[in-house]
Amino acid sequence: MYTIDLRSDTVTLPTPAMLAAMATAELGDDVYGDDHTVNRLEALAAQRTGKEAAVLVASGTMGNLCSVLAHCGRGDEAIVGDRCHIYNYEAGGASALGGVIYRSVPTTADGELPLAALAAAFSPGYDAHTAATRLICLENTHNTCGGVVVGLDYMAAVRALADERGVRVHLDGARVFNAAVALGVPVDAITQYADSVTFCLSKGLSAPIGSLVCGPAEFIARVRRARKMVGGGMRQAGIIAAAGIVALEQTVERLAEDHANARTLAEGLASFPQLEVDLARVQTDIVYFGLREGAPDARAFIAALRQHGVLLGGAGRRVRMVTHRGIEARDIEDALEAVAAVLRDAA
């Protein structure tokens, strides 16, 4: 039995071109700034996102942590969405390590933080009773909202509000290239509205390790210091960076294949009366669906599908499947057949 792994796009393996580049990468000590392959990747990432500079970090979580620490001081406040990755899935790092206070606001089904709620959440900082708001954090695409793309008009509106209030905007762009492909725009059409952005190489872009933080040069210098503080200074990191260069040069456009496979998967799942799928929320490579009454709960459903060679994630009565490089049209058909078998057995 072969396995169809739909747990996440983090399970992608490097391409042959990435492995070849890693084997022949020019290396040096990156902490000294001597790894020319890392330097090339950082320059490429900055150019793609329209920023002055970039820095390679081990993960998106590290990138977001170092970004918030670089934007905010101890006792400052960052506004985040109540469903965002930074707030829910990064161990409260900026609060625990930097004394930064998170103020959460509701997240809409479209992955947006309502502008009125954002405006109301600001603390001016001149009142001794309140923490000063320094940062707004956005997420695009938005994971828990189903991989939805946050639109350019909304990004521009948040930018305008941030400028009016004198605060910065950080974009958790773990899958921002998925957003760009879905919108049919270059990625800097999105990142232009953020002061800083973190994006992952190791999700749909298929590199084995790494994320980039991009932003103004002075800000990136502060991120480098925070990276060192949390143990993220790497030595011959060109081995990682070589795969990242290939990822940015060769794998961005193929994300459209993942989106097409996710749409096929979602439409197939929607045909089962035991499942609830909001097709309007399936815009990129992520498919969330609910298990109605009469279907197994998520734990039993996931366990049963594993017996059919299909891996996925979820909790309660909500399940997630993610398409990625290595998942083909045939795999989608086989996964849907496995779902049908599990639902028949549960009837």
C-alpha cells in the first residue's frame, strides 16, 4: 500500500535540482557573513519581496518571533488575529522571550481583522495604564481560515490605518507565494503593504529547511541579533540556502497545480452528505471540512483513513487536507475513494 500524505505541505521532499545544488553549494560561515550561497538567497528574497534586505532563519516560527522582537520592545503591544498562527501555534514566543503583549481581535472567515476592530484595539501609549501598540500582524494565506487569500484592497487599507496610527505591519507570509499565484500577481504586489514579511521555503516551495525574513536593512539587522539570541545563527548554511534558491527560481509557478488538486479534492469531498465543505474558502492548497452528525469524529476518521494509506490532520469534527508537490491527480482520486470506503463502513 502506498501512502498519500495530505497532512501538510511541510512533508514535501527536495527536488533533484535542489539536491544537486545542495551537494555543490559554495559554503562559508554565515554568522561571519561569509556564506556566499546564503548571501545570494537573501538578496534574491529581498528582491522578490521588494524589500531592502533579508535574513535566512531556521523556520517560519523563528522568523515571526525575531520579527516581533525587532519591531517591539518589552511591554509593547502587537495586535494579532484570534485565529492567526503567531497567536495560537508559536508557543507565545514574543511574550515569553520578549515581554511583548499580544492583543487579539476577531478574525473573519476571509482571514481579515475588521478595520473597525483594529482601530478600536489601538493603545496610544501615553496613558500609564496601557501598553503602547507598535505592530499589526497579518497572515496571508490564512491557514485556519482554509488557506484563503487576503485581498490586496484589504492589505492596502491596513497599511493606511497603520500609517495613520504610526505603527508597523508584519506579514506572516508562510504561504504568501500561494497567495500571489492565486491572485496572479508578483509576490511584491502583496508584500508592498507590509513593513516586514516572513515566508517559508519548506512548505509548498519544497525546500527541506528554512524561511526568510525580509524588510528594511536596519530592521533586518535587529532580526539578525534576535536570531542569534534564540540560537539561530548557522554556520555553513549554504547547504540550506542552495535549495532555497532553486525553490524561488523553479517551484513558485507550479503551486498552481496544488491549488487545482485542492479544488478537485474539495469538490469530491463536498459530494458526500456526511461532510461539510465550504468551497468558497478553498482558494489555494488547503482544504478544511467538517464531519456532520452520523460521521465519525475527526480522530476516528483520521485513524480509519490511515488504514487506507491516507494521512490527514484534524481535531473535534474538523479535518484538514493539504495538497503539495508529490500529490498528483491520481492520488486525489484514490484519497476520495478511501474517504468513500470509510464513510460506508461508518454508516
